Amino acid sequence: MTTIEQERTVRAACPHDCPDTCALRVTVSGNRVIRVEGDPDHPPTDGVLCTKVARYAERTHHADRLTQPLRRTGPKGSGQFEAVSWAVAITEIAARLTQIAARDPQRIVPYSYAGTMGFVQGDGLAQRFFHAIGASRLEATICSAAGSNGLASVHGKSVGMAVEQFEHSKLILLWGTNPVTSSVHLWRRIQAAKRKGAVVVAIDPFESDSAQKCDRWLALRPGTDAALALALINILITENLLDHDWIKQHTEGFEALSERAMQWPAARAAEVCGIEEADIVWLARQWGTVRPGAIRVNYGVQRARGGADAVRAIAALAALTGAWRDAAGGMLLSSSGWFPVDVTGWQRPDLMPSWPDRLPRSVNMSAIGDALAIPVASTAASTSIPIEAIVVWNANPVAVAPDSESVIQGFAREDLFTVVLEHFQTDTADWADWVLPATTQMEHFDLHKSYGHTSLVVNHPAIAPIGDALPNSEIFRRLARAMGLTEPALFDDDETVARSALDWSHPRLAGVTWEDLLERGWASLTMDPTVNPLANGGFPTASGRVQLVDPALGAQGRDPVPDWQPPWESAEVDPQRSALYPLQLISPPARNFLNTTFVNVTSIRAREGEPECLLHPADATQRGLIDGTLVRVFNDRGAFAARLRVTERTRPGVAVAPSIWWHRDAPGVHGGPGRNVNAVTSQRLTEGGAGATFYDCRVEVEALG
């Protein structure tokens, strides 16, 4: 007789790098996930999921899931491993890390990012472990560093208007963002606003899926957003479209910003940005007269040299017109600063041996290729300590970090000890000495905050771990024990780590209890979404005002007043490179991918098709290229192959390569191994925040014969 398993529903959270941080309802039968759906009771989720996460069962139960610890048997990069027990894996890894730490623990580098955004399985116990052994610190710069730096300069922290209010706005600027792909719940609210008559404007070098549905599309040159924002400020000032009272009460630095903006008449900005002067004037007048007005700026604007200043200048627009007065006005880049996170209690930096007098050196993850270039035998000064071991979790740097050839060369070093915690045999796992099977979100406990709304969301494990997979937290507990560490905080259970991440005495958690949070699955901060929390100032700056000018930047060698900084790879800065590689390349997220997380899910990859490169008809004609041709996109750092799509969705002079594919799933060039777009991107950093400059990149395109 066949036994029919009883279905049950588990409350969970989407763990991925997306502002929506959805609350999930997972239907389970036996130890198998049957369905993953959005929680209809959670207001930001409202029962809706993106296509990717709706297929999470397919990812969890994928035939290629890693289910046993693997020890390398073949050459590095060959992907040849043998299965061993956890006891053997933990013992051997701990012994090697102990040996390296005895020489200098800073030779050990942790490398993680947003494979999961949870407090527990992300940077909870893991950071405690690396702090306790005195390992190098990682500068987490690969995604949002420049934007966060710019926003903190103006607002003090990453705070903004409530996402719920966008549907009540009358004018919405989508600046460097494509919510159809990256924030489906925001897009639903924007559609609601459009039905009520709102004007929606896309500012983007690429006519994204969202831009195609907007009322206007301003196709500016990549990396010129600050110039456009300053020109808008110029017009607001010269045509007196300002809220003088709000400026007087809630800002500082207006005079200096005004002086800078006078250097940016619309004609100059039009030339720099490559758009019509009339469009700049129209947009400024719209922003100065239509209320409520809202800006959704995203991280696309900050992936070039001057990304931080671009965010600073855009943020000033909301202040100058008093847009914050309205519940449906202001701007949103990130809401993460609203959460009362207790980093000290969560990650325990006090466990570092010399805390707080002398901190271990830091390694910028966006320049990991350069950092790995120093061999262990190096006798260089302490500022260039070689990396002898790298432990990777929640990340795939071989595919995701810029300048792939440098990154691969680093991971190929025979004297580098590499441990990777993963769900699948990724590009990075291929280069590991050890690959440890980690649980997916369906198999462990976690707690999440959001950077797009103001709810905490709990993830309960829906099924038992598949095979011998273990949560990240448990792997680091076992390593700590095997290395002889005794600090009790290294062995806290997952719920204890989650609770330690928040300041429960903070007013924004008033009325939120741990027990209710666990039972309901989510809890909103004590903030009224119908009222703009910044309507009367109260920004988390020292003065409580918007800092239109930031004097503290002068000590860092940066201009206290926002200005346009030409991209590193521009005709203004490097005319020789620009002549040699005349196309600016941007690599926005592919609609069906989220970084490299879902690339190997069969149904999702089938929807995405193959790697593509989009060129304007004028650029294709100039090169004698036709639609559908397999092309080589290249510069002096490397090359990748893609299918050419000739389209007016990109502006002349700009190539677009939706990303990020695994290297192994991309076609090779002239018989070489597959490479994705990061074969050509640069390790140069932004001037503010030291972030990655993925969109500050010059290439040429030719037919791949």
C-alpha cells in the first residue's frame, strides 16, 4: 500500500540580494518542497513572487546538489574531487588553517557576500569565527559600497521613503533601476500609480523592460548621472522651483551646492550626458512642480568612478523641493538603515585579539584578483601580506568578481589553500581544495532584514538537510571546535545568533516580540508607512539635517560638494583607451538571473537563452555586424563571446551584456574556456566607498570568426 504524505506549510523568507525580501509560504510533503509561494498576509510581498524564487523547489532538489564534503584529487580548476566524511574534512581543514594562523592569521581571508542575506547563515557565526582567529577583514564592496557611501554622506544612514507610498506618487523617477527585473513588488506599486495618472520617467543608458513601460526614457551616457542631477539642481535654483522653508529648516550646505550647480547649465550637462537639453529642462520643471514626487535610485548609478557623488547629487533633489514633506515623496535607495542592527553583539568584533587598538588588515573584495597575486613566498612589507588561505561562502568570486582572468590566476595558485561552502559545483568550487555542502534556505533557520521595506522576516527550515549538507553556521561551529577555540559565542545556536543581531530596546522594535515573530513569520518595524518619517527632518546625521555638502570628505581627499567625475575609462580621463576600445559596456542583471545564483536551474536558464550583447544599429553597421552574429567582446583584460542583438534599446556607443552567466555555461573564444562579462571588467575602484566599477568599462566588439 502506498503511503500518502500529509502536506504542511512552513513560513520562510527569500534569502537573496533583492530589496523585496519576500515572506514565503513553503508547502512540503515528506522531505520534499512541493511549492514556494508569497505570503499573502505580508504587505510588501502580498502573495506575489518573482519567477526565480517561485521555482525554488527546483533549485533545492536539483540533481547536481552537493551532498557530501569533497576533497580535491585532480589539478586545480579540474573539478576533480573525492567524497569524504565530515570528520575527515573538518579535521584536515582545521589543521591547515591552524598552521597558517600560527604564521600570521591575516594570511587567512574570509570571502562572502549576498548568497544569503540572513543574519545567521550570512555574517553571523562566520564573522565571529574569523574575528576570533584574527583573520583579515573583508571590505564588502562588490555591490553597493559607493551608493551606500554617498547616501550616508547626505542622509547619515541608508534611510528613505516607504516603498508602499510609491503607488500614491504623481511623478516617479526610476534612476538606474529596472524594477520589472529587480523589484517586482515595487513595479506593481508603480503600475498602480500609473493607472492613477502618475508620470514615470526612466533614466538609464539601456531601455530596460521597465523603461519600455515608462512615459519618458532619458538615455544618458553611463557614469554621467551626477552631471544630470547637478543640471536639474541648476534649473530648480534659476527658476526658483525650490522649497525654501524646508531647505532652511532641514538642510545644510545649500549655498555651496548652489555655487557648484551654477557650473552645470543644461547645455553643458546635455553634452556630457549625451541627451537633449530640452529633456533636462522638462525633467527639472516636472520635478519642481509635480507633487508628490518620488525617486527610486538603484545601484546601477554607482558602478562607475564617481558613483558616490552621483548618489549625493540625486539625493539633493529630494531635499531642494521639499519632496520629503509628502508621504509619497522623497527618495529610496535603501531602507536598511532603519533597522536597529547591533553589529557588536551580532558579529562580535571584540573577539579580534587586539580589539580595538589594532585591527587586522582589510582586503577589498572587488580587487581580490590583485590581492591574490602575491605569492606565499613573498617577503613584501606587512601592507602586502600574502593570502595563504581563502574561505568562500555565499559567493562565487571566480564568476562574479571583476577582471576574471586575474581572479582565476589567483585561485590557480598551488600555494593557496581554498575552502568553498556551496550548494553546487560552481566556477569557484572548481578551484577549491575543499568543497563543503551547505544547506539551502529550505533547510536551515535564519532571520532577515530588508533594504527595500521595513519588515523583519523569519525563515523556518521546511525540510531536513539533503544528504550530509550542513548550515553555514554549523560548519563554522565545527571548525571552531576542531581548532581548539573555546569562546562560547562561537557555539551559540542559530536563534541566539539571530536575536543578538538586533537592539531589542530600540523604539522601532517596540511591541515586537521574538515569540510573535517566530509564529507569524514576519514583523514590521514600528513605523507608520502612511507618514513620511523624514517629513520634518530628523535624518540620522549629526545635525539631523540633510547634508548637501559633507565637510568630512575633505579629510579623505574628496570634494565636500558633489560634482561629476568622469569615468576612469572615458575620453576625458583616458583618451587612448577610449580610442582603442570605443564602446562603453554595462552589464545589468539578466531578467531571469540574480547574480549567478539561478543560472544552473534548468527552467530558468532556458528562459534566459544564451549570453547576449546588445548594440545600437549605428554601432553594428559601423562594424559590419548583423543581428544574430556570434561576437567577441574584448579589451586588454580579456574577452567573452555572446550573441549579438542589434536594437535601439541601447544608445549609440554603449554595449549591454545582461549578466551574470557562469563561465562554464558561456561560449569560449577561439577554442578557449567559457568566459562571462567579468572577463573584461576592471578592478579599479570608485572614489567614494572603494566599490566595484563594473559599468566603468571600455570594450570593442567584432565578429567571432
